[in-house]
Amino acid sequence: MNSFAPSFNAVVNGASRGIGWALVAELLGDPTVGTVFATARSATTSDALATLGARHGARLQRLDMDVTDERSVAQAAHALGAMTARVDLLINCAGVLHDSGLNPERRLADVDPANLARSFAVNATGPLLVAKHFHAFFPRRERAVLASLSARVGSIGDNRLGGWYAYRASKAAQNMITRNLAIELSRRSRAIVCVALHPGTVDTGLSRPFQARVPAAGLFSAERAARQLLEVIDGLGAGDNGGFLAWDARPIPW
């Protein structure tokens, strides 16, 4: 990556699997990256992250953080502060589409307030809490990027199929939060770029139950998705602050 200062520091939130893990691996494979701080609910006990740690040593630091628990987010930020005073790149990857008892709604009758709350807690409130407790690590004058993985289905203007109430609405809320952050954080960090990024349809546990109609050419491996996202991040300019971009750097309507 050429747009950051040499030996820059990166934080990847939601790093224990899927796109998050692939982003950590890609960043560690780049000699311009200094330290990667990988956060997840069980980052310190993750076998997948331990494998990367064995290969890259102290360039990988693991921090446990549950984005649905503000105390956990604050503790992770405190632990980070004991290791560094600066973060140049922060990528929010933690997200939920389905889990035990939570499935995308096909019709209005499927809407469940508890599932709505769960989706918003992870997909919208989570990135906001991370920004609240981690923004002080961004440099004031040098380039910094805060990128949150969103989804095209979070676009109001692009919604033609309906359904998926909780996921669509929580991602739309996340997009608004990213836009707000772009405005506020730029007052403190003059060269920061805050963006919402759509990674495409990626072959991970999040999308696996919904891949039947996805053409092979449109289904990315996590490794390819990570490379594409980092290419977009590396090419961001000041005019992209507050934007919503796809994996190919094309803008997506709000």
C-alpha cells in the first residue's frame, strides 16, 4: 500500500474469520505495514489468528472486543493505547446477517423486534462505538482511513426487492453513521477519509446460505475480496470522504 506513511498501523475489527481475517493476512503480507491490531470477540483464543501470529510475530497484536458491549470496546481501546499512540487505518468488518434464531425476513410477518435490535447493535451501533473510543488514535494531519464494510442491500436508492428488513435497515443506519463520522472527524483529523465499502458477494459464512443464484464470476473468495478492498482504500482521495463505494471503487447510491 502506497498511500500511507511507511510502517503504518492498522486495526481490523471482526478479524477472526471471513473478510476480516483475510484483510489481516493481506496487511501482514505487505512490508509497508507496521503492526496490525486484530480485534474480535475471541481474538486472543482464535486459532486462525494464532496461525498468523506464529508467522508474523509481534507485527500482529490481538485484542478481544465485543462491539455490542461498550465496556469491552473501551477496554480494547485502553489496551491499544498501551501499545501505540497512532492508528492510520481502521476497518470495521464485524457484522451479522443471520445466526441462531436470526434470519433475513422474507415478508413483513417475519419481523421480530429482538432480531432488529440484534442487527442494529452489531451492524450500526457497533461501528459507532468503535469510532467513539478509537478516533483519538487517528493522526491529526497525516492520512488516515476509517472504512466500514457495508452492503449494497443497505442502499435505499438501489432497493428493488424489499425484504431483509433488519439487515437492510441496520446497514442503511451504518451508512448514515459513516457519513456523520466523515463530517465530525475531519474537523480533528484533516486528512482522514471515512467511507462505507461494499465488498461484493463473498464466499463466507455470512453469505453462504444465499449464494444459490450468484453466478460464479460474481462470487469472490475472502482473499480476493480483501485485496480488492485494500486497493480501493489505497486509492481513496479527499473527495471520497463520506462516500459509499463498491469493491471496484464505483459509487453506490444512498
